[in-house]
Amino acid sequence: MPDTSQVAADLVAKGRGILAADESIKTMSARLTAEGVEATETSRRDYREVLLTASGLNETVSGIILCDETFRQSLSSGKPFPNACRERGILPGIKVDTGTSQLPNGGGATITEGLDGLAGRLADYAEHGAAFAKWRAVIDVATSSDYALEANAHALGRYAALCQENGIVPIVEAEILSSGSHDIKACLGVTERTLAAVFDQLVRNQVDLRGIILKPNMVTPGFDGPIATPGEVGAATVGVLNSFVPASVPGIAFLSGGHPHQAACDYLSAINERAGSAPWALTYSFGRALVSDALRTWKGSPDQVDAAQQVLLDHCRRASAATRREPVTGG
């Protein structure tokens, strides 16, 4: 069985990040349709193939998160996606939650589903080459009761334990949504409470913290709230990590949270600048911030594959530069 601590360390090493290409069939179909591409099983496959086959992607990307549909598909060459990932020096990952539903008596809060039958699904994913998995808990500042946080943290703890039992590294994602008019202080408070609950449950479920990747939000105000500078985001984020994330965690891969590419890179750079001798690698696990412009360039045209891949590679290089405390340039 793979050593999850070694795999986790590999995922966050040398300024590389994790590409989130795990949109659900519904979400991916909507994004394709918005760009004038007919949403089919084949077009969804073709889009993910454009991303994975970008030459040199493994220089800045260590792993790619896939949804179940893509994980079970093959490239146009006939090579299964998990095998194609490994051949390119990229570890294949799999999204294993099944989405959210309303938390009973939660006042509008949601709970992430997917624990039923998860052990068997993880065993199957491991057999077919998955190195890591992802489970996303979604927290809205407006409905972030202790009950909602504890329920979602409990699910994350059980998921992480099941992953490690199957030799799979769990990405532990607890996202404080950026929607709303809250200020950075409100996000900070909810992030503190969320991380406290999550690590309490990870310990209770006897999860080896050396074999996980934490995927949190950066501490930012809501999109409709007061503006915060990258320096303020960096200081608030590093402060909460220092207070709540144990040193045994090998790496923290931030989600972009709907922020545009340049803003997400600016925030990540500011976080690294303020991290000092932090014990964890601080990298990225972006989705839309890396791929939206590439999708817009591709638009389903074979003639635009090279151009779309260049956009993706440029975005990944900027994100990687932000992990190394280098200047972040470009749009």
C-alpha cells in the first residue's frame, strides 16, 4: 500500500500545485454550453484532454483532480486518464463527495454527502490508480453555526480516515465561501472556527496528519464586502494557519474561491511572503483561476488546442511563481 505521507509530500513539493478539473457533469456541461460547445460526454473528455496533455504541465502541476466520469474515460489515443496522468509525471486524483444538501435544522447551511459506500468506492479508485482524493465541505459565513461546522468537520474526518485505509491521500477541503458582503474579519473568525473543528475531527478519527493535504480558503472579504489588499489577506491567512494547523501537515494547497487568476496569485504570493519559516509548503489547488481562460480560448476547436494549452501553462507558471515568492506578473 502506498505511503500516504510520501505521496502528500510529493504533491506539494518544489513549487508545484494541484489542478482542480473535477467539475460535475452538470457544471462542466454548463461551462461548455456558455462557450458555444455542445455538452456531451465526448466534449467533456476532449476538454480535460486539452488540459492534461499540455506539454510541460508537470513542471508546475503535481496532481490533477478528476471527477468520476473523466477518471473512467480514456484519451482519444485510448490511454485511460489515470495512466496518462502518471505517464506525464502527474498524480491522478478523484473527487469522491457527491455534492451538498440542506443540513436538517441547519438554518440554511449545507452538508456534504457521499459517505455511504465510500470505502468500496475508494478501494476501486485505488485499484485503478488514484493517488489522492478530494472532499469539499462548503461553509457560508451567514449560516456558519457551530452545528453546521461540526457536522461538516465530522464528515471530513470520516472521509480522510477511509482514504488512508485505502492508501489514498485525502485532500481536506473546507471552503468558506466568498459570496456575501462580509468583511475580512468575519471570514477570519469563521475560518478559525472551521479549522478548529476540522482538526479536532481528524484527530478523533485517528487520521495521520502527515498524510493529508489541507485545502482551505484564503482569508478574504466577501465579493460584495470591503476591499482588502493582498498584504491584509496574507497576514490574516498566515495568522490563522499558525494558530490552527499542526506542523505535521506537509502542505496547504489553497483554493481560488472564485477569485480571478491574478488576484488569486497575488494573494498566494502575499501569503508566502509572510509565512517566514512556516513548517508547511504553501501552494495552490486552483480550478477556475487556472482553466477558465483556457476553456474560453479553446471553445471546442481543434485549431485552438495549442493556444488554449499555452494559456493554461502561463497561468500555472504564475501560480507556481507565487509559491516561490517571485514577482507575480501578467493578467
